[in-house]
Amino acid sequence: MSSLLLLIAVLLTAAGVFLLRRFLRKRWYWSVSAGVLAVGMFLASAALLLSFLFLHMMCGEYVFPYRPSPDQRRLARVTEFDCGATTPFTSYVELRAAGFPTSLSLLGARARWRRTVFIIEHDPRLIQLIWTGNRELTIRYPKPDRTDSYKCDSTWQDVRIKCEVYTPDERAPLPQMFPNRWLW
């Protein structure tokens, strides 16, 4: 979503520059119309750019590597999205079909080929993904602090999803989280 905002902002800026260069020295009504339209495009582009910066740069996204199913046809991944001290850790488990690039989400195919199937307000390093078969995924997670901050889908396409609570070993080392950075 945020990359689409950036793309539209750049296209609006380019269209505004084109209008100004093409129609600035034409008849007065073309110049005024092109100028008003170009200013509107520049303002819309600035608003979209600020939205991009707010949506993506203000929050941290940490992703873990994909876990492929035994037949390599599906992928599961844990992601954490953190927007600072005012919001709790929010961890997601995403399932997607292998072989489909994530850029398809820009074309509206996201819901069909990729979906978030699990959401919890907890540390993502404690979530375990275990493929028990080609079409069976078990998501193990610590008991949530609040029950309203938990969602688990039972199926996605032909994959059965089982969510179960476990007690984490506090002495075991936790995996490292890597930030998913966009422009730096």
C-alpha cells in the first residue's frame, strides 16, 4: 500500500511538470487551466508523499524469513509492526502462495495469493510456525495478555491452520529480528 502511494505521488508530480511545460506559453485560458491543474497535482502529490512517510517511515516493521511448506507450494512468515510507545507490539503471520511475487499486491491480487491469518499483541520472536503437512500449519504462541488482541483463521485456501498456546522457555535464546527498511 505504501509503495503505491509513493508511485502515485511521483506520477502526479511528473504529470504536473508535463502540463506546465506543455501549456504554459499557450493561450491564456490554456495556461491558467494547466497551471491550476498542475498546482492541484503538486498538492495531491505532497499529501500522498506525507502519507507515505507517515505510514512507512514512522513505524518499524520486522520480518522473519519465510517458512516453506514441505511441498514448497506455500510460505508462512512472522512479521511485527511497531509504531512506538503508544501502541503495543503487534505480530502477524502471513500465508502466501510460493512463486507469486509480492508486487502482485499492487494489482489487487493480494487477497487471493496472500493473507494475514494470525494477529496477536505479543513478541514475534515467541511465535513458532510448524508445518505438520503440505496443507497443515500449526501456529504456536504464548498466552496473550488480552483476549481481544488475538485473531486466528482456521483456513486459507486449502491450508488448515491450528493455533495453540504454549509456555515459552525463558532461558532459551530468542531469534534476531531484522528491520524491513524501505529507503535507507
